[in-house]
Amino acid sequence: MYAIVEIAGMQLKVENGMKIWVPYMENHDEGEKFTFDRVLLIADDSGIKVGKPLVDGAFIETTLVNHAKGPKLVVFKKRRRTGYNKKRGHRQHYSVLKIDNIKM
């Protein structure tokens, strides 16, 4: 069984027990439980249910595992022949969610 759910403007394919990375969820603690009701599609043994735009009565139960940082990105700017160059780094903050259950 899998579902396509919209979380923070991103559409993600999720299954039970799966861990997903979503944009940083500020002011939330590790171990906190969430439900997301913006389910766009559910596929199970009986078939595929597509929402218009959402599947009625469907929701996803998740648990916040931890907060993490993504990979380091190097931003390098250079203008030729002027001696101008800048090197900066950036790491995006993420929250890791574990999918506990997909319910209709």
C-alpha cells in the first residue's frame, strides 16, 4: 500500500515504515506525532483511489524522528579579470518523518 501526499508544497510517495525528509518543522519536538490529510492518491489491494483534488477521509499518521541538515552546498562567485571571488557555504535544515500508518 502506498499513497501520494502533499506536505509543505511537496508531493511525496510514501509507504508504511518509510522515512522522509521534509522542510524544517520549527517549534516541534522529536517524537511528536502528526497527521497529514492532504492525500492525493491511495493505492492498495482493492485498487487505486485518485482524489479530486483530495481523497475524502484519507490521512497519514507520522512521527517526527529528528531534525537534520542536508549536504553542504558550495556557492562560488567569480568575475573574471577583476580579482573578485566569493566562496560561501550553505546547509539546508530538514525534519525527518517516519510514516506510521496510511488510513482511509
